[in-house]
Amino acid sequence: MFSQLRRLQLVALLAFAACGPAFSQDPRASETQYLAREWLKLTDSGNAQAAWQAAGRKFQAAMTPEQWERALAGQRAPFGALVQRTFNGASFRGDIPNQPPGDYALLMFRTTFANRSVVFESISLEREGDGRWRVVGYVLR
């Protein structure tokens, strides 16, 4: 009897462990992380124009492509080339400070550059009217 109970517990534990990853990550986290990384590739390569065009309406309304190019060069260029970027997590909200209610994702990456060992990159995305997520904010700390 004891060994049957132990086997049942082991089977239940293994079944629970196998199902855990399927329930642990919100599918929006995978989608937004992929989109953020694709956008970050543009900034990593210094392609400010393409990054601006790929960004959301709020990002584009906040600055011209030329202003974004100057901001990107001024803030990112001193860090040097990307060495490593690690995803630290995502949260989803209906509102963020100083913005109207919407569908927002806030992603955090811990990043190492050639000239700066630890940088935290915060990326804000918004699901726009067409249902697609787009970058609306980028902050380096």
C-alpha cells in the first residue's frame, strides 16, 4: 500500500512539473519580448530611422526621426557594442503614468555593453488599434 501511494505521488508530481511551464508564462510575454528584441536590434545597429518607423504612434509623436537619431547616438553610442542582453521580466497594465488607459507591456532587460557592464533597459509597448504591439518607450538606466 505504501509503495502504491508513493508511486501515485510521484506520478502526480511529475505530471504537475510537466504542466507547470505551460501555465507559467503569459503568451503576451513571449510575443512582446520577441517584438522588443527585434526593435532593439535596430537600436543596437544604430539604425535610428528604422527603429523610429517600427515604433508606435506615441513614440513617433514624441519626437521626429532626427531627434530620435540624436538621442540614440547620444545615449547608446558611448556604451559601445552589445555584449549580452538578458530578459528580466514583463508586466502588463491597463495604464502607465502620464498616458491614457490602454493595453501596455513593460519589459525589463539587463544588458552588458562593451563599455558599460550593467545597464537596465526598460521597454514599453502598447497594443495599438490594429491589435499589434509597438514600442512606445525606451529608457536606459
